[in-house]
Amino acid sequence: MGGMSDSPAPLADPHLVFDAVEGRRDLVILGSTGSIGTQAIDLVLRNPDRFRVTALSAAGGRVALLAEQARQLRVRTVAVAAPDAVPALREALREQYGAGEPLPEILAGPDAATQLAGSDCHTVLNGITGSIGLAPTLAALEAGRTLALANKESLIVGGPLVKALAKPGQIIPVDSEHAALFQALAAGTRADVRKLVVTASGGPFRGRTKSELASVTREQALAHPTWAMGPVITINSATLVNKGLEVIEAHLLYDIPFDKIEVVVHPQSYVHSMVEFTDGSTLAQATPPDMRGPIAIGLGWPERIPDAAPAFDWSKASSWEFFPLDNDAFPSVGLARHVGGLGGTAPAVFNAANEECVDAFLSGQLPFNGIMDTVTAVVAEHGTPPTGTSLTVADVLEAESWARARARELSAKATAEAHA
């Protein structure tokens, strides 16, 4: 690849392992009550000789589950983002723990997860959803922890900030696509790589034209054919915004130019991504759809965790299909490439505007196609970020705040016009 050998070292490199240690690893799990967190805890409980969890964080909406996790894992500290959840959490902990048994320390507030991310441990699993995961990501890197990164938004909105802090081999990706690329890249050198191929299920609307998408409902968009995820990520999969974010993430993680990252639709979701090498060979990483596999890579690399996730039954026939991406029906990937190329605060604007538009769609304010129409308009208004300046967390937050406000204004305007 032209110029690749002279470019900066990639953030995620399977040939390098940051701060590798033998024996049991101490973990901090951020977002423990979410999908990534609960599956990570399942892995930990099945492998007590490999892992010990020292602290958990969650938003605060599921305190009973958080208290149960704390007891199962015997953690030192639990944290919630919502301070008003503390009384209910303390009561739930008392119900879980025996009489006279000391309760774990409780931290609360918007900075609680960030505080845990810098605490004493080997690996921090960032399973928080949304750009609020940026500060914990930076804290874990600054503290010298290995970062198992499932929070793609923190890398997307704060790419330069993350790249400035991360040491080679310090980040292990947990997204299924990037964990797949991570594993396939282990088979060759960086100079051997011709192209990354990121697979997409196509969501519930694969094969539909843009005009056919105009009238899809909230219920249809939330009915993902393969994965069980939260509402925002499920809608992002339906619009393929999720895949656009993953293209930006792949560019940042592996330092591969955008024109060397391709998206291919693969409805079965068996092949999670592929790497094409300069000799013409392509290596694919494939497992049945199950996030415990990528999580196990994030927590255990360079070692593999036996039976972390189900394997294929090769005695049964199956068909694997691949289709080109319809960029007209799903313009999100092209727009993501555009904002990724702009850099600066543009990816943060794209991500924040999309989150607001997804909320507007779920509440009935925007039609399905209105999500990307509105995001495109917000990105266009933002324009080209200034070059030659260092990005700061304040810059990211300011850009996000503006993008959210503008997306809400445009969504409300669209609703008013629709009912006029």
C-alpha cells in the first residue's frame, strides 16, 4: 500500500501486546449492565482462574442487576453515573450481601466511570454506549491500562486525542468487525495489506430502495434479523450508520486509508470482516454471531479463552452470501468516509447529530430517511473543521452540543412541515 510503511503505528496491532502479564488479570468493566458488560461477566464467571473484576460501572437504571453483579464478582467498587440512583443501589446491595458483610465502595456522578477507568487494574473494558465513553477511554490510556474498546464512539469523536495517548498495542478492539480484522491482520505484516473488508448484515432493510425505505416504521427498524442490541445501535444498523462509524474506526485503529476500506453486505453475519493481502489472498474471521468471542479477544489477547463462544457445526449445510453496498439507499457509509476525511470535530458532529435524529425517529418526529437527510444537513452546515489546531475535549463537547441542538431544530422543523 502506497505510503503505509511510513505512516504512524496503528493503534491496534495484534503483533504487539501492551503490558502483557501472566496469571489472572484484574479487570474494570464499564457499562456492566449493558449487552457487552453482561456477556463479559458471563465469560469472567466461567473463567475465574483467568480474570478477576475489581470494579463495575453502569448508568444507574438497573441497580438490582448491578448489585447482583457486584456480589457475584466480589468487586471492591461500583459506580453509577446518576447520583440519584445511589439510595436504590445501596439498598439493592444490602439485599444481595449477607448481614454484617461489608458493601463495596460506591462512586456516583458523571465522572465516576472515568475515575474507575484510571484505577489499579490490568485491563479496562469500555462497554459504555455513546460519546460519553470518551473521557473513560482517555483516562484508561493515560493510566497505562490495556483498553478493551467496545465504545467505538470515543475513538470516532476523539480520534486525535486517543491517538496522542495510546501506546502501541495498548488498545484491543472489541467490536466484532474490528476484532475480526485484528485477528486476520496477525497473519501478515502491515506492508502486506492491500485492503480491509468490513462486513455488514444489511440490517432489516437489505435490498430495499431509498423510496421503499420512506415509509418504514419504528417497529420494522428495530427488528434486526441477526443481533439483539439496544435501540440506538439497532437503528444505526438499519441505516448502516453503524457501518459508517466502523469504517472511521478501522481507519483510526489500523491507519489504513479510507479508499482501502470496503464495506460488503453479508446477511448471515458469519464472516465478521476480512483482510485482503497483496498476494491476492483474503483471510476471513468467521464465527456464529455471538459477541462473547470478540469480548474474549479483548480481555485475553494474545491468549484465547477456550469455548468463549459457540463454533460452527460443519456437519450441517449452510450458505454464505455477499452483496455490494447500495450507496443510494444507504448514504451513511459515504457520509462517514467524508467526515472521517475531514477529521477534527466533523466525526463528532456526525455522531451527535445521528444520535439526536435516531431519538427523533423513535419518537415519531422524523421518517426513516429523514435521519440521514438531517444528519447530512447538519454536517454540511458544520463545514470543514479548521486545520493546524490541536483538538481538545472541549472542542469535541462544543461541536457535539451544537450538532445536537441543530439536529433537534431541523427535526422539529420537519415535524411542523409534515403537519402543516
